[in-house]
Amino acid sequence: MNFATSGKGARLLTAGAYAALFLVGVVEGLIGSFQYSRNMPFGAIAFCVVLLVTCLLGAWAMRSVGGAFCPALGWIIASFVLSMPVSGGSVIITNSTAGKWYLYGGTVAALTGVGLSMLAGVRRAGTRAR
């Protein structure tokens, strides 16, 4: 019996793929939070574009909206946790132009990736019914 095609094996493989997509989003958020100010604001915009592409490729690979949602959620958690001030008063993502481009642009990119994957799923479902 093939492990990947059995019911339990397929569910485990799918859960692992979603977890990997979530971790990709977390890693993108961690790297972006420390490197967003390079070549400002183009560095921040580049990280936003990378997040959008990751969400779209994740949705395409998983053939579901969850494939776009997992990296978006990982990025949002990592980036917004790192933008909170700590007790020492330091903050990683500053209230600068590049910081705003990174946080707001990344949020828009994540929502756009999820929205486009939903739209593509609705269109695919509509063409199957015909």
C-alpha cells in the first residue's frame, strides 16, 4: 500500500504542506522585518511582491485558498509581533516610510493573494458546473 495515497497518509501529507507554507510565511516575515529598509522604499516593496507571489503560488500548488492563507497568516504573525515595542523600548519595524510601506504593503499583498485565489477558485467552480 502506498503511504501517500492512503487516506491517513494523504491527510498527513496535506497538513505537512500547509505547515510548510505557514513556515515560509513566518520566515519571509522574519527576514523582511530586519531587511525592509534596504534601498528604501524599494526593499519594502520587493518584500511585499515576494509575499504576494508566495501566496499565489501556494494557492496554485495546493489548489485551495488555504494555500494562500497559510503564508499570509505566517507573515502577518511574524511581522506584527516584531513591530510591537518590547519592555526595553526598542522596536524592530520602525514608524518610518519604509516601515509603513512594509507593514501596510505586505498586508495588502497578503489580502490580495488570498482574494485572488478565492476569485480563481470561484471561477474554476463556475466552469465545472457548466
